[in-house]
Amino acid sequence: MKVLVINSGSSSIKYQLFHMPEEEVICSGLIERIGLENGVVHYESEANSIKETIEIKNHKVGLEKVVALLLDTKIGVISSTEEIEVVGHRVVHGGRTFTKTTEITAEVKEEIKTLFSLAPQHNPANLEGILVAESIFTKAKQVAVFDTAFHQTIPEKAYAYAIPKKFLKEHQIRLYGFHGTSHKYVSEKAKTYLKKDKTKIITIHLGNGCSISAVKNGKSIDHSLGFGPVTGLVMGTRCGDIDHTLIFYLVNNLDYDIKEVNNLLQKESGMYGLTGYSDLRDIESEAAKGNKDCLLALDINVYRIKKYIGSYIAAMNGVEAIVFTAGIGENSSLIREKVCKDLDFFGIDIDVVKNNIRAKKLTEISTDSSKVKLLVIPTNEELEIAKQSYLL
């Protein structure tokens, strides 16, 4: 069976075509800078690799370009759109309604709309990808895989906020968690590696967006992102944890309006706010030159991660493995080393030689004497979506 996975963002579309259940990647690619004149198309198969700059006005144009590449007589991999039997879509926020992978119906689409306010940067783009895919792949089953679903196992003591309970019951205000597809994928890989049924694992997803999960016996029991994807760790442009009274101070004392505050905390904060750079590679490069702002930002970033590691060890009464994943987690040996330094009280000891890698597969970077396994596991959200869509 051919399963096409679409990860539709606000200005991009990631895609992979799989042959399932073999988990064979037939082709993959990325459409980026949608809505701009200098959009970029990436397409890669076993025989071909293409990068093209063209104007991509909207998601429909972007997906039509993907289909044109898939069907191309010279570089394509299918002869008809009807060859694709299932299209799996990433949907960021499922609220309380969607607790598992779901076949998309008219009712499901309407419910995803009602959740726009909970993920305004993500759910509208996710739904747009669904609507466009339905118009192109008319014979395929359309499936939604929700980022929040993996975190539905978090207990009420961890997901409920200490505010009047009517807000939880009537308005669904609670911790939901995100990056669930990634945390699920790498925690299962780690569990298999440990060769144990009962496990205590901390998974750390570090990219432009960052999150950390406590995963006990394969189930998420706590997570750093909450009602929306802004809390927790320091991110590329998002602030992570702050004192909420700061919001009132900005509005009441510094004359910000609420939209400006939202933009400030989501798009102008994090590593960008601390340094003027949102890409960690630039920050590490500047830090190596002695840039004090970048050196401090790295310390702030790492300190926040360490605090969450400690709290999740307490929540699970121990830890057997810590997993680093996503763009930064997989590629920044500096961040991994700084995070794991001075955690010897917990039996955490990183091997700096093993750590000096860019892992393409599961790699252990702890010393032989470390009580806790330190693992780098490349995430593959698209494969996880393909697996769940195929099995539905």
C-alpha cells in the first residue's frame, strides 16, 4: 500500500511517500516559503534530487506541485493519483475530542475548525492541507494524526491547572502537550533498545520548537508544553516558562496591547530575543567568538532543560534513559554535553568522544559506567504518521 504523509505548516509542506507496511520511503520533500515569490521546492527519490525556486501562492499550488513531481514521466514514482490509498495528515491540536488517530470526515473537519483558537498558527494550515489533499487524492482515505494524542495519558494531577475548575470542565483549559508524534516515535525506539517492558524515559525534542516529556512504561505522564505550544523550554523565538504577571505589566505599565504581547512572546523571544539570532548554529558560532549574549543564552537554554530533567526524574522516581532528538537534539553536540554536565548525582555521565557525532541512527553517547543511558535518536514524525495511518 502507498501512503502519502503531509505535514502542512503555516508556510510549508513536508511530504513523504511510503510503501507500507515495509516502511520503504519512495520519495520525500519539502515545499517552503509558501505565499512568497521565492518559494522553494525540494524533491528526492532514490534516483533523483531536485531543488527549484518558484512562486508558490498558496497550499493548493504547493500540493499540486508535489503531485506534478510524483506523476512526472521522467522523475515521478506513480502513474496515477489513485495509486495512493491513504493520505496521513499531521494535525497539531486535537483538544479533548481527538485522543487517537482518526479517519477524516465532514464532522472531523468541523471539529478541527473549532480548535483553531487553541493552535492558531498550526490547525488552520493543517486543515488547509486536508482540504487540498481531498480535492487531489479523491479515492484515498484521509487520516488525521494529532500531536496531542500521545499526551492523553497524562494524569489529571499533571494536566489540570490550579484555576477555578469551571475553566477545565466548560472551556477545556488544561495542559495538552505537543510534539507527541515525535515523543512517541523516539520513546518507543528507546524502549526497544532498553529491552524492558517497564521503563522510565525522558525524551527531549529540541528544534525551533522545543519540548520535554516524561514517559513511563511507554505512556506520557508529563510534558513541558501546555495549553498552547509556548511554555516550558527556551525555543527559537518562543519564551518558554515566564511569570504570567509579566503579561499584565506589559499591558498595564508599558502600553502594549494583547496582540503585541502575544507576538512578543511567540515570535520575538526565546533565543532570538536573547541574542538576535533564532538559528542555534549562528548562536553557537557567535558564542565560540566570545559573544556574551550568545554565551548567556546557551546557559539559560541548558539550565531550563536541566531543571525539567530533575523534575521528571522526581515525577517518575528515577530514569533509565534520556533521549535527544529533532534538529538541535540530533546535531548539537555542544547542547547535549552542556545539558548532561554536572548531573552525576543522578548517575548521568556523557562520553564526550561518543557525543561528538551527528547521529543518523540510534546512538548511545553515555559512558560505560553511566547508570542512565544517553541516547541520540533521529525522529521520524512522517514515518510514525504513516504507520498509524496504515494501521487505522
